[in-house]
Amino acid sequence: MPSGSAARYETRARELRSRGFPLSKSHTFIRKNKPMRNKNRFAQKAFSVLLSLALLLPGCGGGGGGSGRRVPDVFHNAAHVVAGPNQTIEDARQAPAIDFDGTLHIGAGVEPDRDQLGTTGEHGDAAVSSGHVRDGAGRDAMVVFFSQFFTDRKRLRTFRAQPVVRVARGTSAAHTDLVVRAVQILNAYLPRENRMIFSEIPSPYGADLVDVPRGEIHVNFGPFGEQIPENFRTYRGFASTATTGGGIIAIASRIWINSNRLHQFTYEAGISLLAHELMHSLALGGHPDAARYPLSFIRHRSPRGFSRRILGPIDRDVIAAAFEYAPEATSANELGPWSDTSFHLRGDVDDVSFGVASFNGLLQPWASGPTPSVDLAHNTELSGSASWSGRLLGFTSESQSLAGAADLTINFETLRGQIDFTGLEHWGVNATPGPVGSGQTWNDGDLRYSVIVRKNTFIQTGGDAGEVTGAFFGPNHEGMGGVVERSDMSAGFGGTR
């Protein structure tokens, strides 16, 4: 049996091959040809200085190599496996689904502890709790953070319209999956009007930044010596962004991921790397102080896994607040009001929890429950069709509380079904939903979607406008839950069989 680094490589290689990553090189080949990190440090610095003087300002070296004191990978031992099969381009608009070692979570990582909220009673068969939780950084902390980026070297720049993400022609399904997962995660923390759109049209492989159309972000996977100068060959990723308006408005971006190094890290590390580079493309042209912000995804060496908040705690504020600055802003002090408090609605039905947070105008729904022991299709106790029923809790786009019934039916021969949200009512702004029938009917009172099952998750395939991302919970799929997001509402839902 191999031992030491060879054994670790072979174990990791088997896992990555099972996900579709082509790894043909032996551990010995990689060890002998592994680039040296320290000897290129001066060249990396010199090249970075030259690039910073160019009209097309660069992004970063993406947490791979380069200079700087190494900060512990605080998420490394807490990395978790993302649920479901390889995600495709069509899945980019869905909410993220992450398995936290026995707890399957859908949506943004904003779930409050139940004891942080006040129990307000029941709505249908759900125990409802609500209240304000101080779970954000607040304005003073944001001004300090962004003050690092109002300089010539570290630039705050944002897209003024929803950027379009495209992967290069020939990108493998496994690599596309990494990009889609990262887009799903960041979109869960972005205002809806600033979320990324994933295009089905591939970009040309190896296109230069000057060739990236306005409003687009192109992602390439390949060996660094092919398109990126050798000075950067130790980097895991690199983002460069074209700007205008004095360098404060992003107009196009290009991300290059070093395919020679992906095998050296976990699957979650690959996703966090893409999230890191996309944060550079979207807003931040530099890295914050790693000692002060060790949990941030945008620090020099990005975390290689996920905390229960998915992103680092500071990043929830950062990724949204960046878009609150006016294009002509020249100082971090120009950020307007920014609260450190969210208002939460939470529902609990047996072991299934769900809800939504209202945070500085941003609505973030979520749902979670115990991870099933097998995929739904392999549950021998279920056949024909099965139904789950429960409740939905959320907010309208005006932050009025929203509630109703949630009913899901799945046909086990086709693994397709229907989810209906009915009796939808709304109350006041940040109000606790009253008893069933006590509110005002929301729109026509219902939403209906056809869905398809993927392992232990499900997504919409048709029906009303909006996106539905759900999952089954419990050892034998006793529960279900998820999120539904539209331009006029966002909500979490959950129920039992």
C-alpha cells in the first residue's frame, strides 16, 4: 500500500475522478514537477506593480501563491460536501444546497438559533418564532473594511447591471459545476437586481480581457503557462477586471483557474476559490488585511471550505454593501445607513426548520433538516407517489410578512411532481404572521410549480414565475423544505410526510 503524500494523493485523486475531474498524472510526476513558490515571489510582485499601472486593472492571484504571511485555513477542517449531482448552467439561478455533516441546508447561511427569537405561536402546523438578531457587521465596520479599497492599489468597483457569466468553450462538466456552485452561493447574498446571470453561450477559450464584451465575466480553466505569465504559475486562480469612470465601474472581467493545481485541494476548496475570484470580478480589486479578517472569502488566501454561514461573517455585509456606494464615491465614509440587525421569521415543523431574514433590504430565505440516509429514488419504503404538507413563511418585496400552506407530491416512477403554495396572506412590515385567515390575500393567493427530483433535492421545471430549490429531510425522507424566490417575494418552506 502506498503511504505518506503518495497515499494522500491517490485517495484524493479517486474522489476527484468520481466527480469527473480527469487526473492522469501520477503523484511522482506532480511531485517532481511541482513549481517552487518562493523563488518567484519577487517576480510576482514586480509583475503586479506593472499591471496595476495598466488601463485594465487586474484582480488578484486568488488565494493560491504569491507573497504575504500565511493565515490558517480556518474553514479547512469544517469543509462540507455540497449536495446533489454536477450542476449545469441551467442550475445557476437555483439556491445553494450544502450538506453540513448531517444537516442539509438550502439557501443563504443566515439561519438563527431558535432561542435567539421570541416564540410567537403557531401558523397552521408550524411553530413560528420571529425577532431582531444582531448578525451583521454594521456601518462602522463596513466603513473600516471598505476604506482599504478606496486606494489606487485596492479598488472598489462594481458592475452597474447584472453581469453575465460565461465559461470557455470545452469546459468540462466538473469544472462548470464549480463555477455554477460559486454563482449560486454569491447570488444568495446579492441584491436580486445585482445577481449574476449564467449564459448558455460559451466564451472563446483563452480570450484576452480586451476581448471580453462589456457586462460579462469569462471563466477559463487551463494550465497557467498557456495564457497567464509564468510568474503566476503558483496561483490557483487569477481575476482581472476592465474598468471605466476613473476605475470605479467594472465593465468586464476575466477569471483564469489553474487546472494544474485543482487536484491538490478539496472539492469545496475549488468552489470557494471560484467564489473568491468572482468577488474580485464583481466588486473588490484587492485583498483585505488577512490578520483582521481571517474568515473572509476575499482575504489573500481564501478559505477552503464553508462555515455554517457559508460565506465568512464579514462577507455577507461586504458583498451586498459594495453595491450601495454611488459610482462616483471616493471615500468609504460615503456609505449610507447600514444596519447590523436582521429581522427573522422562522418556522419549525418537527425536525424541519425554515424561514427568511430581512437584512438592509435584502431578503434571504433558507431551510434545513436532517440529511437522508439514501437518495429518494433508493428509498424502498416509498413507491407510487407520496405527499408532504407544511407551511411557507417569507416577506413580500415591501418587507411585509407572508405565510401560507405548502404541499408537495412526487411520483416515484418519474421522480417528478408538483408543489403548491396556497392560501398566501400578508401582514404588516416586519410583522409576525397572524392565525390562518387573519391577513390580506397576497396577489391571487397561490403559486404552483412542477418539480423534478435530483438525488435528495428538487427544483422547479415549470409553473409560475420564480425559482424553487428544495430538499428532502430525515433518514427516510420524512420531511421536505426549501426556498422560493421571485421579484415580489422570498420565502422558506417546510413540511412533513
